[in-house]
Amino acid sequence: MCALAIEIPPVHQAKRLSTVMLDAMRAIARRNGFANLIARIRPNWKDRYPLTPIEEYARWTRAEGEPFDPWMRVHARLGARVLKAEPQSLLITGTVAEWERWTGMAFPASGEYVFPDGLAPVTIDRDADVGTYWEPNIWLVHEVTREA
């Protein structure tokens, strides 16, 4: 079974609802005989380090050994492990004008730009009038045949 997203509205964040959602998904997978729940995650703090490759970011840990990223920590505390860090998980393209509107930035020349909430830079090609962004993700696996 594969979980593609869990989204908690800001007003309900910091209430441990993501753990409740993951527990429910894991229970559904277990109840239906799946051995694993695979989860593609967008790490919460990766936008703070957009120039760091996702493979490196996925390996970062805190002093006690838990994952550095809070969303990865939630999964790890439920027994998940990193399956794969994927640098090109989701492709988003648009015209330069669209990227300027989406980001609230100006892109005066072709090149790579860090933008708000981006997990990696966007590549702007003014001659081709296109911005290309590959969003990285981390794939995690929860074994659900047993309780965490």
C-alpha cells in the first residue's frame, strides 16, 4: 500500500494528527494483508536547505540519532526506514512569468534560483521562456505485518 500525502491544515498542526493518520493508514494496510506501507514524503525542513542534495539531507541525524527532519522523525518513531531519496520525484514546469507569479520573485537572467518553500532550486531559461523544477522526495517503508 502506498501513502502519497498527508496534509494537515495549519490550524490543526502541532496536535499529533499526522501520527494518528499514519497509524490509521498502517492499520488499513495490516487489515488488508499488506506487508508494507510505502510513504513518499516532502521533508518539512528541506526548504531551509535547498542546495543540499536530498540524498545527503535524508542521512542527517540529531545528536540522539533520530532523523534531523521532523516529518522523517514522525515516521521513524513508528518504525519506518528510508527506502530511497529521490532527487527528481515531481517535475513542475511553467513559463518564466508563471514562475515569477508563483514565487513572487523576478528572474532577470537564465540560471538556477532558490525560491520560497522550494526544496531545490528552479532552473530558469529565459530564451526558452521556461522554468523547470524537480522536487525531491524521500520514500519510506513501514513494515505493517507487526506492530511498531
